[in-house]
Amino acid sequence: MTTSEGSQFWQLMGEQVGHEMAAHQQYTAMAVWFDGHDLPRLAGHFYRQALEERNHAMMFVQYHLDRSLPAAIPGTPEVRNDFADVLEPLQLALDQEEQVTRQIEAIFRAARDEGDVLGEQFLLWFLEEQVEEVAAANTLLTVARRAGDNLFDLENYVARESIGDGGEPADAPKAAGGAL
């Protein structure tokens, strides 16, 4: 398929650029919140997550360009900047990753329904990535709940473990402008 006109797949692909950029913005806001609460390990984790989401958005952009279709960078919604405690941003991160998983699954189904096998192939990497993202967010939230008020334990855990912070693997799709 070389046209986006009337294609649910291409409509969702374009929307996903915005979803990934919104995740980038929200993760940046979370990182800043953690930084402002003297939790540098959590801040670092979410700064890296923010860059990863930006890179994912640019992978969708590059795929549009590779398929000779226009790509647009939409505006992003407002982000949440204030949290009552450490658990709130971690729960938001998990909720966000579960939502992105549903979005990627919907795009994959649309590609399949439209017979776009190249689109399906492109999305396989993202489906695998979402399994890792949800698992990492869930683990971090679980550890935070167990740590309770002892944020040093949580910070030490984040420092000791590499929670989804392996960077983009070599088989990741190419990002427009290069991954950061």
C-alpha cells in the first residue's frame, strides 16, 4: 500500500507520532518532579525514558518517510507536573505504557486488516518493546510500594538494576534524524 487516503492503518500511524511525543513530554515532567524531590536515580531513569519515547516517535516519522508518505508532528496535550507522592508518577507511567500497548495493538490489527504486511513487520518490534516497557513499569511500581517511605531503598534499587534502560537495540527501527 502506498497511499494513506482512507487507511485506518495510516491514520493510526500518524496519531502514534503524537502519542509517543506526549509520552516524551510526560516522562520529562516526571523526571523533573523526581529531580525536584532529590531522587536523582528515578529522575535519570525518566529522563532516559523521555528520550526513548522521542526516539520512538521519530521511528514512526521515518517509517512514513520510507513509505513516501507525509509525516506530521502534532501538538501534545498538557502534562501532569504535580504528584502527591512517589507512587503517583510511577502509576501514571504504568498506565501510560499500558495505553501505548493498546495503541500499538490497534495499529497492528489495522495493518493486518488492510493487508499491509510491511506495516505488520514494522510494528513487531514495537509490540516486543511494549512487553518490556509494561513489565519494567510494573516492577518499578511494585518495588516502590514495597519500599514504602524508605525512598533510599527505591533509589538504591534503581541504581542497582537496569530497569528497561538498555537503550535502543541494534534491531530497532531507524529514527528520523537519528536516535538520541
